[in-house]
Amino acid sequence: RAFGAVDETTPTGVVRISGFRLRREENPGEVLRRNKLDEAVLRGLPGIYFVLDEKGRAIHWNDLFAETFFEPSEVRDTHRLFDVVRGEFFGFVAAVRAKGLGKIVAWLRKKNGGLGRFQCLGRLLSLDGKPRVVCLLTDVTEHHKAELALRLERARLDTLIDAARLGTWDWDGEKQDVVYNRRWAELYGLKLEEVTNYDLWEQYVHPDDMEALKDAVNAHLEGKTPYYSAQYRVIRPDGVVAYMQDYGRIVSRSEDGKVLRFMGGVQDITALKEAQAEVLRGKAHLEIVIEQTGIGLWDLDVRNERARSRPSVFIRQGYSEEELPRTYEELAAYMYPGDGKRFLDNLFACIERKTEEFTCEWRMRQKDGTYVWFLSR
């Protein structure tokens, strides 16, 4: 029995006390007292524990250990228990014997055949007058699963950040320190090793954008916005100007409202800004061409039967912007009788793919009641 009272004398003349053997020449009272102290020490240990002798064999364990790893009828053999980590585990035992303390985390086979992740803390103690390795086991399977899930989530996040070419920053409000990733440094034209102080970014932000950027940051820090967002220019060390889109959010505050952690990311949007500028230049050029040639543009929303047209065409005919047509019927009302029906017939023939393109000559009534001819395509 594990840690029982004094058993009856066996035929060989050996008395078993709390699982420890007493030789005939020893004083029974002294051994009983010593083993009761040993028993008290072991019973005070929390959780699962077992004791190894000088040969690495399990000689004692508590009920929780037995319930976790052994069936009632099973021979309690730790060699079976530690089959999957035998070399690693017995190396751990040797380390405990040499240093007095040790720790290992390993998969152990439970009585149901499944594996559990356990942390084993070992300590060298003198029990029964002999050096014994006392091992405390803690089931860390769920912690291990959570840790793996966290690592997986982190790996996914790192992949997304890398794929998006996102520079990240993490501001510690208490330490007044910021951690940047390598991509953030690259966006500013720097090497990560060159980022030596947390407010280095201020040296590279375009002076004309600094005030708006700080206003956006302060608005979020003061709780006026749900998140921080800003677009600004940076002037890199080589003189190249780049546009940045910066996002961030406060992730933790102290009880008194002080910002403890503020995280975000930044992307280079220079190509987007250049494309937008090109579109605006093209649009301005088109406006000039339209105005100079007198071309009129119109847009019909077939699903909602709504019409839109450029004001310039109607204004040239003497109409105000308030008089512009908004529906098919209103557009047809500006046409010469009969032209409106032909216009719509040709239009819907194209919409229904009966013709390859829409074309129609029609007459528009001017404000003074006269008509002018138009060609629509």
C-alpha cells in the first residue's frame, strides 16, 4: 500500500512502514518516526506525484497518479508510462540527481491510451535516509493546445502582414517606447537597426502633413474617434517622397484612462495616389474636350428608370440645372413628337441585344421653343 500504516511482519522478518522497508538491525521506533515525517512531506504535495529510487524506478505514487495512468488491474510500470520519452525522461532524472532540481515537459501515455502533455518538476530529497527523486506532474495539455493555437494564429497574422507589405508599430504607453517591424523601417527608407528611438518617424514626415497627422493621433488618444487613421507623406533619406496610409487603435487603457498600448500598421500608397492623380488629370482633360466640342453625355439607369445628363448640353439650350430630365419620360418630353419613342425603341433594342450598338438622330426643343438636331450614340 502507498503510505499506509505499519503492516504485519512478513515471513522474511521485514516490516513495511508507509511503503519503506525496515532492516532488522534498525531501530523500529526511529524508522517509524522518520517515515511518518517522510509521509507527511509527500502528502503535502499538490497534484500528481511519484517517487523514484536510485535506479530510476517508481517506488511510490499517490492515488491521483494511479487514477491518471493505470488501470486497477494493471502492473504499475513507469517504463510503460514513459515509453515515448524514455531517453529524454531518464536524462531528466540524471540531471535532477546531479543538480538537485530539474524540469521537463513531455507527452505521457494515460491509462486510456491517449497522450497528455505534462510538465514534470523534479527535486532530490532524502527519504527513508536515501536520496530519492520526487516528481510533481502538472497536466498542461490544454495550455499546450492553446499555445499551439496562438502560434498558429500568430503565423497566420505574420503571413498576412508580410503579404500586405504592412509596416507595424506597437507603442507602450508606460515605457514610452515603440516596437517597429522591419517593413516599417523599409517604408521610411531605413534599416531596422537604424531605428534607435521611438519618435524617429517625426524626422521623416513631410512638414505640411505633421499637424494633421498629430491631430488624428490625439483625437483617437482622447477617445474622440473609434480608431486612428491618417494619410501623410514621408521624405526618405534619399529625398524620395512617398505617401503613407496609417491605421491604429488603442488596445488597452489603465483604470484611470491612461493609454497602455496603442498598435497599428502603415502601408505605402504612393502608387494609388499617383493613379488617382492620373485619373483626375484625365478627367480634367476630358472636361476641356467636352466643353470645347459641345459633346453632351447622358447616363440611363435601366433598373431604376433614372436618367442623368451633363448640364452643359441643356444649359446651352437655355435650360437651368433644376430643369434637367431625371427619368425616361422627362427626357422624351424634351424631344420632338415622335423622336422620343424612336429614341427609346432604339435604346432598348441595344439593351436587349437586338442590335450591336445604339444610335439615333433626334431633335431637342430649346427653351425658346425651337428645335436643334442631335446624334446620340
